Amino acid sequence: MTSELAGRRILVVEDEVMVSWMLEDMLGQLGCAVVGPASRLDQALAIVDIEHFDAAILDINLNGEKSYPVADALTTRRIPFVFSTGYGRTGLLESYLGCPLLQKPYKRATLCDALGSLLIEGEREVPESTTPPPVWDANRLRIATDAAGVALWSWNVDSDAISMDERAHALWGLPVGPVTFEDMSAHIHPEDLDRVRAAFASTRQILGAYEVEFRILRGKELRWVSARGRGDDQGIVGRQMFGVFLDVTERKMAEEAREMIAGEMGHRVKNLFSIASALTMISERSTTTTKEMSRDLRLRLGALNRAHDLVRPVPGDPERAAHFGDLLAILLAPYAGEERTSGRIRITVPELLVGEVSSTTMALVVHELATNAIKYGALSAATGILDVSCTVDEDDVVVTWTERGGPEVNPPNGNAGFGSRLVVNAVTGQLGGTIAFQWLSEGVVVMLRTSKDRLRA
């Protein structure tokens, strides 16, 4: 741990999950607290508006968007930052060429030095400004709260009447006008209601500032809300208590994703060993000498590597795309086994292009489904067959994964495992689509739906 960095809050803006996880681990070892991480431009800007932190690490490319607006917002707030990129300064706009830069890949010592320099530079004494201090009248405060997405409320502790501004009414999905806590209770998630009720009832006994976070329902939409105020009568004026609501849905989603990825890492490592073991056994069955086995295994691992390279951007070709059928063929080739020439794995898809972002997500999904198939499903038996087909209409792409001829399928019991949760999160989050599982006795059927535009992203 470096004393200069201990306790520092560092915003991480990075769209690659594994790189983000690596950064969190490095920062934790340096004694820093991670803010975020944010993987999208809008998510990063929202965090800049509401969170306090000492410095930031900005990946330049965020799923096709540039992080320059975040850099501008940080410059306005006088928060130091460093760009993170694999392309060097040639990838920066001219106006940002003087900004600090971390060249990927980097080590913890490099990160430590970069953050140390940032914070030392940021703490140098700033000359006193000759500009008079701003006058924080009601109009200017309203401008500031609107810019930060802050919703206002006041609560009469005697009558239980709650008054809210327009932003708060919109957040809760309530008509404009006085409301009571009971009116709002109808929109609080049932699992959070008792906790929120107890928190509001005890606010007058709380010394200083307090905060409670909970879920609300607006029809079928779920949002996370942070209610903040001050207890021990410090915030009460004429029997009115005042506070704010903040929509913290994006932060909560990021926290849930980070927790899932942390748990998923162990699962991923076990899966990698399972895949390596399965590929070794497949090669062993299809060869007669150690030399042949070594060659066969290298070819199978090479196929996985080519899938990774198929759509990775290269200098001069930043928007590289691949044919969907080619991607599926390369990803599934290592799982076909010795019977692959007889059509054990069948792929039937129309002409479709798949981009870098969606190809990474598809590779993750196919890897998980194929892993389950070779461990428990159709590909675990010599008679098993896998059909992957695809249909396209004007806007949507539907991929159907059908397994037959393997062991009898039993529907999973209890909560979904890490792998299943990751697949669902990847399809619904990154691809903006849906995925459904049918656990038929003769084999599992998986139906994935997304848009053509998302697939090309």
C-alpha cells in the first residue's frame, strides 16, 4: 500500500469487464476506494455529477463512444484524470494531447506512479481568484440541482404530508400535488417497504445526516432511489424536514454487475480448466500418438484464439466486422469432437455481420452454452447433436440453440448459477435482447433474440 494513495477515491471508466476488474484489484492493493466503475458514457457522466472522488482513470473508447465529455466535466470540477488506451497518443484528439496517459497494458507500479503524479499536481496551491464568490439564491440553486439530477422533498413531521418538486414526482411516477408516506408506499418495492418505513420513522432520532436506499416500482420499471436528509431536528424548520431524492439506479446496476463478475471469476477459472480437460480428452480419443494429440489440441485452442482475433480492431480498421456464421463456426469447432465431419454440430444462419462489442458478448454466451453442453448436455455423449439456427425479420435476429441425443435433461432447481446469470445479463444488458430456456427431456432449447443494429455494434 502506498501512503499517498491510501483512502483515495478513484473513478474507473472502462468498458472491458476484465480490464475493469484488474483495475479494481490493483487500486485495492494500493489502498484506494473504487468509484463506479462505469462502462458507458452516460453512466460515467451521471457518476461525475453525484459522487465525490479524488481522481479518475478514463478509457478513451467506451463501446463506440469517446470519453472526452467526461474529461471536460472533470476539468470543470478540477478533478485530475489520466487517459487509458492501447493506441498511444496517436489515438488522442489534438486538444487532449497534453493530458496524462496510461499505455495499456500496464503494471500496478505504473498505475501507482501515474496516480501519485496526478494527485500531487492536483493539490498544488491554486492562486486565489479575483472573481467574487457566487450568490446562491433560489434560482441558482435550482439550476444547480437540475444539472445534478437532484429531486427535492419536504416532510411535515406532524401531519405526515410530503411535498415534492416536479423532478421528484416524475421519479416516483406520482401526480403533482401533496402526498403522504402511505401514498408513496404503494410504489416502494415490497421487500424494501418495512425497512424504509422504519428508517423514516427513526429520522428524528438520527444524529446528523442520514441516507436510505431502496427500490421503487413505476409500472414494470424498477428504479433505485437514495433518500437523504438530516436528523436530530437539525433539518426541521417549522415542523418541516427537508431533503433530496437521487436516482442511483445506474450505480446500483454497476455494483451488482461488479459483484456478479467477482463471483464469476472463480466460476470462469473452473470452466477454463473444464474446457481444457474436455479438449484434451477429445484430442486423446481422436488421435493415436502423443505427437498427433499435441497437434490436434493446438489446432482446437487455435480456433478459440482465431475467434478472438476475428473482430478485434486493428490500426486503420477500427470498425472491423465479421460474418455471424464464421464466428459461430470458429467458436464451436473445438467442441465438435472426432465426429465433427459427420455434422455433429450444425450451423444454419443467413448473411449477418457482427461487430466487436456484440461478438465479445456472443462469444461469452456461446462459450457458456457450449461448456454446459459438453459437460452435461448433448455434446457430452457421442450420439449428441447441436443445431444452431437463425432467423431474421426487418429488425430482429432470433438465434435458436437446440440440443438432441444427449443425456436426459432435468430442469435446474433453485437459483440460477453464476454462468446462467452472466448469460442473461450479457444478452439483456449488452445486446439489449432476451433469452429463454426450454428444459425438454430430450435436450435443452435456448432462444436468443436481439436487434440487427445491436448485433452489428
